[in-house]
Amino acid sequence: MANLNDYRLEQPGQEHSRRIWEWRNADHIRPYMNHDGMIPLEEHHRWMNAVAGDTSRLLRICYYLDTPVGFVQFSQIDRSHKTCEWGFYIGEKNSPPGSGTRMGILALDHIFREEKLSKVCAQILDFNQRSLSYHHKLGFVTEGRLCRQRIRNHQPVDVVLMALFREDWEKHRLRLTKEETTGHEGNQDR
């Protein structure tokens, strides 16, 4: 069975660009993104190039052993106020159960411990129950709702605003790592 030590985060390079593009366009990811249309490859390359020089963003590829399985992005990093937003996904459908939780632990450890930020914010489409559950599992709390903020299937949907503070993360991290070592990982998020 996989464990946290089998995972790592790395800064993406050019060799990851096509894989990230494929994940962004995957049927199991695209409907849950802020913009759910297919992303042309050239547009993706422009985005990757723009992000590479943007100090308000931080991108990481999540590896399980030697295989890239997921992606995490911190955006709107505000070092004065010590806040940011995040987004992520497990791109490889055959990733070991619990990969999403492990990627979340590594990513939140990095942003709180290495980058020294105090608050991570998330925006989740209200119909994405799996993501809402995942955020609660990691310790995020609901801070608000943007009513009828996005359109999906020609219908307005709400966006749920969630946040996690550094001091709360330490408590939740302890619980999550304890669950992992005892084999009680909850809902096995991918």
C-alpha cells in the first residue's frame, strides 16, 4: 500500500507541459474547473509560459514513486497578507487510493511551512461534492458563497468559498498522518 513517503512534489518543467494540458482537458477534471471548455494546446503553452515568470503563482507536479499523478497550483500569492488560493487535481485515474490526500498534505505543508503563508483559500463549484468533502477532510472551513457565479449546462451554479489557516492545518495534518499510519484513511480521495 502507498504511503506519504512514496509521494513528492516537484516544480514542473517543459517535459510536463503536454501531460498537464491533457489532464486539464480530461473528462474527469475539466467539468470541475472554473473554465470547463477544451483548452487548445497553444493557449496552454501561453499559460505555462506566463505562469513560469509569475511570482504570485507556484506550480507543482505530484509524483507517486517515479510517475506523475497530479498537479497543484497556488495562485494570487500575497506575501504581504500571507494568503493565496489553490487548485489541484489527480490527473492519473489509476493512481493509488489516497493520492489526493497525500498530495494535499505535501502541498499544504509546502505553502505553510516553506512559503510561510497563513491562509489558503479555495473556490469550489457547489455541485462538486467530492471536492467539498476533500476540503473538509483537510480542515478547510466554509467562509461564504458566490451565488450563481458560474454557468454549467446553461444553468447558474454557486461557488463555495473555503479557507484553511496555518494554525488549524497543523492539527488536521497530525490527524491525517495518524490515519494514514493506522490504515484508516477515510474516503480514500484520489
